[in-house]
Amino acid sequence: MQIIKSIESRIYTIRGERVMLDFDLASLYEVETRVLNQAVKRNIKRFPEDFMFQLTKQEFENLKFQIDNNQSMSSQIVMTYSTKRPNIALPYAFTEQGVAMLSGVLKSDKAINMNIAIMRAFVDIRKILLKQSNINDQLTEIKERIGEHDVQLNELYDAMENLIDEKIAQLKWKDRERIGFKIKE
């Protein structure tokens, strides 16, 4: 379970896709990033753009701010992708399908076991998102009901104010000073 939590912390949302970066995958598979990328390039036909894409400089800069919150990850990025070297390659992002395809490219026992754990992490995240979607639907329904109740409560308050105004008017009419002939008893 701990490994799945570790993997989940390495799944990012980029371009609307949940992805893992090449250096994170390489560390999980216990290979160098260069070796992972070479294996992918030898099998590039297995990785269309919806399975793998290279980050732009802007995306990578934005992502570094997210990762800097996690200290252990930031040191890895600095070592792997130093910005002091101007011609450094930008990382590749692998979607869930791309990570699944890696299992056919990297055939070590460690890679196979890690791929199984990664797939489980993606499934866990999908379950969480489905639950959130369900909660959002329920909240929307509650808001609509509350809105209807507000209208009904306002109508009740108006009716109560009208009743109170009528009672006050009746009391004033009964308590008015009578004019005309008065009979003494």
C-alpha cells in the first residue's frame, strides 16, 4: 500500500491527462532515465502522442513548482534535469496507456512488478475521481433543493407578515375610539 501512495504522489495532471514523468518511472523501475528513454525510442511505434509526449519548457517550469513542495522529488529533478545546461532534454510524460506499454518494452522482474503497482495506483486515482464526481452531483442536487426551499421559505415569511399585518389592523380597528352615542350601564 505504501508503494501505491508513493506512486500516486508522482502522478501529475498535464494537458488534461494524468501522467507520470520519465525520471519518476526510471527511479521506480530502478534504471537510469537515459536507459528508459532509449528503450522507448527503440520501440517508438508503441508510443503514439496519446501514450507519451514531451513537455514544453513552460509545462516543465510549471511542474517544477508543484514538485518543489515535495523535497525528495525536487533534488531528483535538479540532478536529472539541471537548468544550468542549456541543451538539456525536457522530460517525457507517459499517460496510463503509455505506462502500460512500457511493460512490453522493459522486461525485468522489477519493471513488471512496478508496472502492476503503477496500474493499481492509476485505478485508485480513477476511483477517487469517480467518487468526487458523485459527490459533486450530490452537492449540485442539494444546492438546487436549498434554492427551492429558500423560495418556499420566502413565500412563508411573506404570508406570515401578511397575517401579522391583518391582525394588527384588526386590533387597531377594535381599539379605536368610538364616536357617537354612548350608553352607560
